[in-house]
Amino acid sequence: MHVEVRKKGDVVVADLTGRLVGGVGDEILREVVNELLAEGWKKILLNLSGVQVVDSAGIGELVASHKLCNKLGAQLRLLRLPKRVKETLHLAALLPVFHVFEDEKDALHDLAAPAEPSGRG
């Protein structure tokens, strides 16, 4: 998996491409999210439009990243989930856990709003 990080104001966008699977992809995602949090980013947008395959390890890492962000007072949003990724999250009953957006502008607008207390996560 490959990750490109770009900044949009106080939001950091991580564009993921490749395979979010156990052994490499999940570790890369974990490292990226941990590094962004360590740098003090509180608003993280994961663009998954370039992710072709996700397995249980990848799903687990998305959930772990979401929980870590919540624990540290950060916000995590998902952008442009490919059909297979969305179906996998739906089948695992995890889709409602995440804030998911199809349009980057909408996701950035959501992250610009004051953080709401959330029962998600």
C-alpha cells in the first residue's frame, strides 16, 4: 500500500492506494495514523478511493485507528470508499461506526464544524 499525505488547512488528508491487507497495508495505515497523531493533527481524512482490496486485518486497523483518534480527541473520517470496502464494512456491521463521505468538500466541511460528542467508536 502507498500513502500520500496532503494538508487542507487544519485537516490532513491521507490518500491510500493499493491493498489494505494484513502484513503490510494494515501496518502502513497504523504507522501513518500514529505519526499524524504524534505530530498533533486532530482532523484526519482517509481517502480510500485507491484501495482495491481490504481484508479483516485492514478492517481491524481502520477500527483501531478510529478508536485511537477518539481516545486522543481527534476526528477520523473516511472518504470515497470503494464498493468492495463499503460492502465489507456493511457486512461486518461496522459501517455505522464511521463518518463516511463521497465528496471531499463535504468531509472537509464536516471536519470544520465543532466536534460533537459522539457515541461512535
